[in-house]
Amino acid sequence: MHYDFKTKINKVDSQQYKNLRVPEIDWALNQACEIFIKSIAEPRYRNHLGFEVNQRAIDDIKTIVVNNSVGIGVPTSIPTEWIVSIPNDYMFYLSSFVNITKEGCGSKRVRGRIVQHDDLHETSPFDRSSFEWGEVNMHFFGNVLKVFTDGTFDIDSVSINYIRKHAYIHNAQDFLPGGTYNLPDGTALVGSQDCELPEHTHREIVDIAVLIKTGELQIPDYQIKQAKVNLNQIN
């Protein structure tokens, strides 16, 4: 991806942009990777169908989809509210299942339902969490999921399906001297980290990275590179 980036930004032959260092290229690649994932996983201004709108979208980010990450339910001071910790690598929610237990009725696995904070879901007899109807309401608070009951059953655990954060792409081993550098938060990088997405997405991610850096450097062919990125979105 580094070589592809250098080629597309006209560095390999002309050496015009030889001042671009490894950390700068890494930064652009990670910006591009994040944009690529967001455009597929959770676009804000599209149809809100999620990333499974078609098979190509599924294939593009399937390597960072986490299935059935289990969090244990912890009761709060409010009898009808429980909390479950969100995984540290969590990025976007996909779906969830809740394991619940009711005295005299046993246990079962039901679908979790994300509700809005301003919904009156627990005061409505038609919308509140119910063991019998197999529905449990939840919403996000900081780094936890708040899970609701109607007071007659307990939350054992929640299994979350989600899209995780991508590992930071880098080629620190080629950064001289030393073959290492630190991120702005102080994290030391050594060796290398390849892109975790399927190989067929790599060139498209590089195209986005080149577009980002081209705009920052005010290179004249910015519009040509932008047209290529736009073409990738429809083909």
C-alpha cells in the first residue's frame, strides 16, 4: 500500500514529494481506511440499511465484524436497569441478543432492541421490555449498554455483534533512524501492521489516501484523483 501510494502521488519517478515520511503516509492511509469503513458500515446520509445492503458491502468489511461478544449483566441501584460493558474495540453496533432469566419461567435468549433516549419505552405497556414477548430494550450510555427489564426478570448477559475498530496501519520498520515512531497519544509503533480489510479493498483505500494528501499538498490533479475515488463508489 505504501508503494501504491507513492506511485499514485507521483513520488516514485519524479521524487517531487520525497519529503513525505512514513508516519505521514501511514496517517493518510488510516484516515482513508476509516472513511472507507464508515462509508460502508454506517453512512449518515444514505438509506440507513446498514452494511449488509449488498454482498459486496458485506465482503468489503467482513474481516472486522465481531460475532457474539458476550458482556455480563450488572444490576444497578434501579431494579429495572442493568448495565453491560462495551468492548474496547467497539466501533459500530450491528445487533444483539440478551440472555434473561425469570423466576418460575426459566431462561431464554431474546433479541435486544436499541431505543432512543427520549422514548417512553418503559412506561408504555406496548413497548416495555417483556420476558413473555421476548423483547429487551437497550440504549448506549458512554462505554456501557443500559439494559431494561420490567422488574420481573434479570439480565444474565448480552451478546453483541458489532464492527470493531481497525488496527492502526503502519510501516514503522521503514522509518529511519530506528525503525520506530510514536503516535500523537504516545503509542510506540514497531515493525509493521498491514490493512486488515480484504485485499480487494486496498487499492481503493490508497486512492482515498492519495486524494486526502493531494488536497493537503494542493497538487494540481486533485480533481482527477477525486473522480477516480467517485468512480470506485459506483463500480
